[in-house]
Amino acid sequence: IQMEYISLESGNHLITEMGIGPEHSHRARLATSLLAKTAIGDLTDQEPFRSVFAQHDAQEPLNGTCIHRATRNYGTRSTTLVKLDREKSQWQVWHKEGAACVGTFAAPVHVCITSAT
């Protein structure tokens, strides 16, 4: 396993199993484009995220943001949303097992970040 530290600017960032940012796949470019058009708000409304991460492409299934390839045992296994509020030093984490197009995200886990000093 290779670990890498990357400092991210404020804003939305997409991280997939293939890397960070839109340049590593069509799926990442699609999700990044859809996220840029989505009003994020406080993340209590899950529907904008479902619309981003539950996109299917009937012509080219691997190009959607939600993939179902049962014959190849390949597809979306989970989706996680993380919001970092730097002013409050607090993380909120929403996680959903399985495909994004089915069910809802679990209630957020709140994590406060405190300094060791």
C-alpha cells in the first residue's frame, strides 16, 4: 500500500479508488462536473448527492457514477461523504454501504478535531 499526503484547497474534492481529482477516469470527470453544479449546503438533504453518485450509463456501464456489473462481480461497493468545517475544527462523515442508487446514507458521525498542545 502506498500512502500519500496531499494538501487540498477549500472546495469539493472527489476521491475514488483510482485517485484524487477528475483526471483519472471518465467516471471521476462526470462526478466532478455534477458536483460543481450541485448546491451542497449543510448536507442534511441527501438527494443532491444521490443524483450525483447514482448516475447510470446504459450504453457504457463503467462510465456511470454508480456501477452494477454482477456478471463480473464489479460495481459500486460504498459511498462516503466527508465535510470538514475548518472554522469549527469538526468533521462530519456520512457513509452508505452498497450502490448509491439504493437506500440512504447513515446518520452522520461528528468528529471534533482538537490540538495536542
